Amino acid sequence: MPLPNRPAIDDLLEVMNRLRAREGGCPWDIEQTFDTIAPYTIEEAYEVADAIARKDMRDLKEELGDLLFQVVFHGHIAKEQGLFDFDDIARAMTDKLIRRHPHVFGAESERTSEEQTVAWEAIKAEERKSKAKHGILDDVPIGLPALTRAAKLTKRAARVGFDWPDLRDVLAKLDEETEELKVEIEAGNLENAKAELGDLLFVMANLARKLDVDPEEALRGTNAKFVRRFSVVESALAERGLTPDQSTLEEMDALWNEAKKAERDAASE
């Protein structure tokens, strides 16, 4: 339990010890493994991003705590298996940051942000060699959201020159993939259409990178816009004593366009 003057992280580590204790611990926590809690770790990271997007600092503090607990949880499971512990995680991160910032912690001269990005990638390339990961794309995590991973894959490939030289080339490829998707849909080849849709999404991620836009952030914005406008449609229908399933597409589409126009008018004021 929390003790006066003891670092808060020590209290959290002690709580984790109690939760995983074979006698008197929590049955659910005891049952968890790296694999079973990994989805919660991803979820907590998204909730941190959501709190930041909403500029809710109270929620952000709580969500960062939830994310920290996930790190503590993984560290504790690793400690039980004799792999590493929380201190090892923190120490490895400290060593990595010092190694990747020789202009701050070493004798190298000051760098601009752009110079640091180039140097960072060079250092990471050396680290990949030491881990027997020699391919340019070897350490782009498979578990990333697919759009994010696509953008990272193309960004990594672009650093060694494998990239369209002009934005117009990407737009042309977008048109090409769209036409190929249409052909498969019209032919009724749904499995091929699935593959072509993947190609189209990959090019979209590449386009986002060329525009210096985070594709996940762009899509989150559109998702939020859709929810906002559809809520207006639902409210307008409710005023008429109707629900969406009691309305025609034409009625809902007209209300959607009204909501869209109202947003644009408000934005232009």
C-alpha cells in the first residue's frame, strides 16, 4: 500500500505484485499473459491519443496512468519468467535515448531537426544490424494499424530512393488502382476486389505520406465528422417523431446535406 515519501512508481509496482500474488491476488490478473493483455495495451494507447485530441487533460492524466500500468504489467510477467523487469525496461530506454542523441549526451555538434532525423535513421540501421535485422523494413511493427504501417513502410522505402518522384505519379497510380478495383467488382470477383481494395488503400497511405498527413489522423477526423453529422440527422428526425429506420434515404440525405451546409457556413463565419 502507498507509503509516505515512497516514489509513486514503487507503489504501483507493489500493487502489481499484490495483484499477481498466487495467494490473495486477483484471479483475473493472475491468468493474464503477454498475449492476452497486448490488446489492452493497444487500446490504452489509443485512449491516450483520444484524450489528447479532445484536449481533456484530466482524462489524459488517467489514460497515461492506464498505459503506464500496461508497461508495469508486461514487466512483471517478464520478471516472473526470468526475462527482465521494469528496471531493465527503464534502463534500456535510457541507454537507447542516450545512444540516439550523441549531439545532446556526447561530443557531437548541435543538429537541426532534419539532421537529427537523418542521424536517427542511421543509428537505427546500425541497431537493426546488431539484432540481425538487415532488411530496411524488418522492424516496422506488424501490429500497427494497417494504414499507419503502410505509411511507415513507404516512408522507410522512400529513404533509400524507392519512391515516386512526384505527387502526380501517386495520383496517377490512385486512378489506376481505382479502375482495377472497378473491373473486379463489375466482374463479380470479390476475392480479387479485396486485393485491389488493399492496393488502393496502400496508395492512399502513400499519398498521405507525400502530403505529410497522418492517414489515421485524417480518417479519425472524417469518422468524427460522420458521427457529428449523422447525430444531427437523428435529432432532426426525432423532432418529427421518426427514427432513421422509419425514414427514407432521400429524407436522411436531405438532412445530411443541411447539416453539411450548416457546418460549412459556421466555418466561414
